[in-house]
Amino acid sequence: MAVPHRVVIAVFPDVDLLDVTGPAEVFAVANREMSGRTPYRVLLAGPDGGQVRTSAGVRLAVDLTFDQVGDRVDTLVVPGAVDGGGAPVIDPELVDWIADTARHARRVTSVCVGAHLLAAAGLLAGRTATTHWATADRLAADHPDVVVDPDPIYVRSGNVWTGAGISACMDLALALVAEDHGERVALAVARQLVMYLKRQGGQSQFSVPLWQAPAERRDIDELRAWVTANLSADLSAAALAERMRLSERHFARIFRRETGTTPAAFVEAARVEAARRLLEGTDESLERVAAACGLRSAETLHRAFRRRLGTTPAAYRRRFRTAA
């Protein structure tokens, strides 16, 4: 009989509850789906015995202490925690334990801001990684040797996997099941959990309004809000410059300085975001979706989706459609 994958999930005070229970539930459903086999044995490891209070106030019972984990670890899962100001919690003793335990693990994964712990342990040096979009800039600044990509749901770099914000922990765990036992088992688990088998690795974690940080100039923020509310209008750089009463060249320079992107790139991203919502929630034709979002034609919509999301509008709708 095959030896179960020994999955060790680190738990510590104020850890995000879903970061822990999400992967655990995916592995538990995989056990149920594999008729008589128990492919995963999930253990919660904490700094001490007893219970750990999570950020949600729910207490988790620890199966073993960090000192008791030993070297029999198949998959190490490192969740995250944030302090009152939203900064990732980095405990030096926890970081040391992660670095030591990772040497014995076949596979190391982080969930959400747990990536900051992996980076502090030196496990992400020279690798591409993701984390919650809100702390991606901090991860990149604190660890310049890490290539931080804030867009994907999860990233695999060798035997190290990093997952995006909170609920993406289940997408990551499902990908681990698929790696271990194949797509058919992962599909059965996804069906039981009412999940997509694959929320594409390149699928954006967040929408345009979320990732656009506030600009120092209020008029640029107001312009961006106006753009997202008037996607079918003439949003060329010339038209936007005229609206701002600036020369086109000066406007483009200010917009890039304030937002980190060009006016054309922002407009296209906003239009694609609106198209995504229509494809997910309506049965409108691609031509109507394109027109409603200011993309003019289904062909232009197709090109924008390929460029931004690496997929086609039709494929996106099949995967993410929520309309009846």
C-alpha cells in the first residue's frame, strides 16, 4: 500500500484561518475521492502543543510541535499572517524552522503572505514567486533577489510553489493534487468542492480598480475613474489629454509617472476587465461585449484577451461563465 503524502501545515498565532483550512479541505476531499486509499496525511505543526488562535478567532488544535516534525515531510505548507497595519508577520524562530524543515521536504509551498516567510528563509532567492497583490511591492522591495509576479493565482519554481491571496490556497492545493495523482482525481475533487479544475495560472488575482494604487495627483485619479465609467467613449491619448487640458506629450509623461503605465495600456486593461465581467455574467455575443467595452469588434476583443490574459474570450467564458 502506498505511503500517504505527509503534508505538514505550519500554524502559529494569528495565522490566516483559510490559509490553513483551505488546503486541508482539498487534501481531505482527495482522500475521500480515492476509494479506500488515503493519499494524504495532513498534520498541523505549531511552536508549542495545544491550540493556536487564528486571525479569525477560531482555535486550531496542533498535532505536533515544530520540534517533533522531523525529516519525514513530503509537502510543507506555509500560510501567512498580517499585523494590525497589514504587514506580513515575520517571526525569526519560525523562519529558522521553515529553512531547516524545507531541506527535508520534497515540496515547499506558501499561501498568500506566507511567501514573505519563504523569502526570509532564503527559499525564494533567484526564483519567481507570487503573493497577495497588496504585499507584492513589499516582497519585491525586501527581497530584490526574488522575481515577484503579483498577477498569477500560483507560481511553481522547481519544488517551490507560491500562492496568491487567501482563497487561491485551494487552487494551489488542487494543482498539487493534480501533480500527485493526475487530472482525473483533481477534477473529481474540484467537482466536490464546486471549484474550477484550473483557474488559469496566469489569471489575474484582481481587477483593474484594485491594482491601480492612488495617484498623488487627484486629477489623474478622477480621470481613471471617468475612463472606467465611459469605456465606449473616445479614450485615445489625444482625447484624454484634451480632457485634462494638457498637451498629449505632457499628459502621457504625467500619466506614466503617476500610474506606472501608459494611457493606452490602462484603457485596454480597463476594457478587458469590463469584458471579463460581461463574459462571466451575460450571454451577450462577443460583438456586443466588444462594443459595450469600447473594443469595437470581436477581433479586437480577441487580440486584447490574448495579450492581457493569454486566452481567448470564448475560452474564458467557457471556464468562468456564471450566467444561467
